[in-house]
Amino acid sequence: MILEIVKYGDPVLRRKGKPVGEITDEVRALAADMIETMRAANGVGLAAQQVGIPLQLTVLEVESTEERPSTMSIDGKEADLADWMPMVLLDPKIEPGKEKETASEGCLSFPEITAEIERSLSVKASGRLLDGRPVAFEATGLLARALQHETDHLNGILFIDRMTSATKTSIKAKLKRLERETKDS
Ligand code: ZN
């Protein structure tokens, strides 16, 4: 089922997600619906807050392309990204690497807004998969960026919080309009 994506201005986007706890049929159904919703919106990641549920659950689907390459490795060995996507991560924790890069980023809760955001080039991520198994891996490229963006969502942090003040000023009018539309809907 395709769910409605919550837009900027809805207070649920500012809520910190609760730990998932037991993996029930309800959690599995939510994850499946979120994957369907993310794909329908051509996104590379979606957090539970974005479908109105403050829970530590995110789905990701990143493809490594020449333009925006990504890698994933487990215990130092490179993994085949395609084997892991789409990925459902429960209660994820990340440790961003020191090296940073600035690149263009969008968010399904901010339609038509893209901005340059500084993020770490690599992250160490850990959490649980939908079958309850623990997982730990290192990611680079777009996958590392998506992990940082989505774990921010799970903690009520939005990409506008990561923008420079100049960037935020440049999209101020669009943000105001979006916020108003959300509140009126
Ligand atoms: Zn987002």
C-alpha cells in the first residue's frame, strides 16, 4: 500500500522515533508499505516519521551509479549492494567518518527543494534487519549520505538543519510556502 508522505510543517517530522522493540506483523507491514511508498516517489530512503509514525525504522534503496557511486562493506569485505537493497534498518546507529563532502540532496518531505549539504563521505552503521538479525557495515558515497539523512529523520532532525545559513536563506520563501500548505491541508 502506498502511504501518504508527510510534508514539512507537520510536527511528527520533529519527533524522535521510539525503539522498534518486538518485530511484529505490524512492523513488517509498515516496512513493506514504506518500501512501496519510497519506490513510487523515486526516493532512495524513507523514515517512519515521513509516513507519520515516530519509530526508529527506515528503508533505503540505493543503486551504485557512475554519477553517484556507493559502496558497502562488511567486516572489511566489499558487499554487493544489490544483494542488500532494498534495506530495512531498525534502531540504526551511525558513526560518521571525519572526511566530509558537500553535495546536492533532496527530501521527499520537501518537494521541489534540493540543496547542497555537507555530510561525511563514509559512515559505520549498525542496527537490526527486519528478521531481527543484527547488522553492521561501512558505507560510502550516496549510501553513506542517505544513511546520515535517514538517521537524522529518526531523531527529528531535518536536512534544513544541516544547511548553511546562506543556503537556508535562499530557500526561505519556498519553505514558508510549503509549511503553510501543510498546515492548511
Ligand atoms: Zn528526508
